[in-house]
Amino acid sequence: MHQSSSLTRRFLLAAKYEEIHTLEQLQKSCLTLIKIGNLVHQLQKERAMSNIYLASNASRFSAELKEQIILVSNNQTELLDSFEKNYLLVKPGSGDARLFNLITYALQGLEALPALRNRVREQAFTPKNATTAFNQIIGTLLNVFLEATDVANDPVITKILVAFFNFMQGKEYAGQERACGAAAFASNTFNEQTKEQLEQCQQGQKRCFEFFIEYADDVLKNAFDAFEQHPSCTQITQLRDMLLQLIQGNNDELSQISEVWYGVTTERIDVLHQVELQIADHLVFSAAQQILISKRHLKDHKQALESLTLKQSSHILETNNKQAYSENIAQSKFSSNKTMYDLITEQSEYIRQINSALDEARTVIKEQKTINQAKYILIEQLKITENEAHAQLQKQAMDSQKSVYAIAQKIMSLVD
């Protein structure tokens, strides 16, 4: 009986140690996710510069593009080091097979960057082809981010990660809007198809930022409110309104607008990146706070168990005869079991609350992953863009009066 009680105590403490270890691993993963965000930000800028370079027949952004490639390379090196350190140099079995596969796919995309850049430099790509190639690379990195979010097992951190991912996805739509507009203006052509693409990007931003607000806490909401007050947000609205007035076909003013467009959209995206960095800081801080809370719980458990042990020892030492000894042992065991029961019940309730909070966030992650997978199936099969794939999902959902998630599930079931 004593051995069983001792083993129970050890496992009770081991559960808290494992919880702390898992949070510490999650904290390291968060640092990797932040590096993904930094690389994506630089790739988004390279994509827009490449579009202007190609659309202007290499007359613009040649020097800027070279400098940008260096920034991308530096951020890429930091991410690769972080992938290795936080995912490979850990004990076997501590990772996730699907996550590792997505990282592998993302790394393949990054390895294709030199060839992509050569084709851009040699003018062997159209802006549309270059955009598609960059979109695929950025998309694989965002998929890694989303999958890593699903691995998280703390409700506070998971909700921040859900908000973080949707913010990054919204920022990616902003990047696509910048790239699409920059290419159209630099080539001196703006038509209905371009307008439609820009509108899809704008709707994507709206959708993602609304999702972000839903899962953001007050700290993150305040950061986003500050972004919306930035002058670049007013300027981009004015530019969008002006573009809607442009007629289909060539327009001599477009080439002059291209650099204005790039400047305003870049300033806005840079401000978005500042918010992104605030989200990253908040994520790291929250992870550290959760670790401190778990360590405090561990300390409380240890103190309770030590107090229980001292109480048992005191009962035994104060016993003077056999009968009293037997009675005190029985009373001590009852007291021990009751106190141990309280600790175990407290831990079970704590885990129940965590799982309940996690279920809600993970449901959102599951739906987003399914929608993303369905979009990539449509992209591969129909040779369309990500925005067009999402628009098609929305249309099917509207026509059948179902949710986008339900349509995505149906597409996934057909593939399976």
C-alpha cells in the first residue's frame, strides 16, 4: 500500500514535469514560427519587386531586388537553423509526422528559389508565373505554421496561434494585392480581370482579419486598432477607389501609379509586420507566463505532498502502543488518501478545463486545414490561383446553402 501511494505521488509530480516540458518545447516552436513570419514578410516583398522588374522589362527595381534577395537569404538561414535545432535535435517521437512532411515540402520550395530568381533575372517569366511560384513557396510556409498550431496543447497559446495564423494569412492577401497591382501598373495595363483579382485579395484580408479579431485578446486587438488608424490605411482606400474608376485597357497614367501603389501598399504591409512582431512578442511572453503558472502548480503540489509526508511521520512517532499505532496508521492512511484524492481531483479538473478550451480552438484549426487542403486540390486540378480556388469554394457553398468547410470536406472525401 505504501509503495502504491509513493508511486501515485511520483506520477502526480511527473505529470506536472511533463506539462512544463511540453510548454517549454512549445515555447521553442513559437520562436520558429516567428522566424517563418519574418521570412514570409521578406518573400512577399521580393515577389512584388520581381513583378515590377518583370513588368517594366527590367527597367525598374533591379538594384532593390538584389538587396532584397540578400535579406530573404538571411532570414531563410535563420529559419533553417531553427527548424534543425527545435525539431531535429530533440528526442525521437517528440515531433509530428505530418508537420515534418510539410516542413520537408516547404524546404523543397525554398531550394527552388535560386532557379526562380534566375528566370526572373533572365526575363524568362511573366509576372503572373512569378507570382504563382512565389505564392506556392509562401503557401507551404503558412501551411507549416498552421500545422504547428495544431500541435500546440495549451489553450492560451493555441488561441494566440490561431489569431496569429489568420493575421499572417490576411497579411499574405495584402501582399498578393500589392504584387498584383504592381505588375498591372508597371506593365501599363489594367483590366477587369486585374480588378477582380484585387477585389478577391481585399475580401481575403477582410475575412482573415475578422477571424483574427475573434480569437485575439485585448492586447492584440489594441495593436490592430492602432494599425487601422495608420495613414497608409486611408491612402490604400483612396487608391482602391481611384482604381475602380479606371477603364479597361491601356492607360498612360498607370506606369506612374505603379511606384505610388508599391510605396503605399508596402508602407501598409510594413505596419502590418510591426503588428505581427507585437503578436510574436505577446506569444513568447504568454508562453513564458504559462510555464511560470505550471511551475507554481508544481511547487504547490510538492509542498502539499511534503506536508502530507510530515503529517504521516508525526502520527507514527507519537504512537506509544500497538493499538494506538494501528489506529493512527489507519487514520493517517485515510488522511493521506483524502489529501491525495484532492490533489488528483484538482489536476484532473485542470486537465479537463484545458481540453475543453483546446477543443474549440482545434475545431477552428481543423476547419482551416481542411479548407486549405481543398483549395490546393482545386489549384492543382484546375490550374487556378489560390484566390480563385477560395472564390470557387464560396460560390459552391452559397449555391448549395452550406458552409465553405462542408464543401471542402466533400472535396476531400472525393479525393480519399
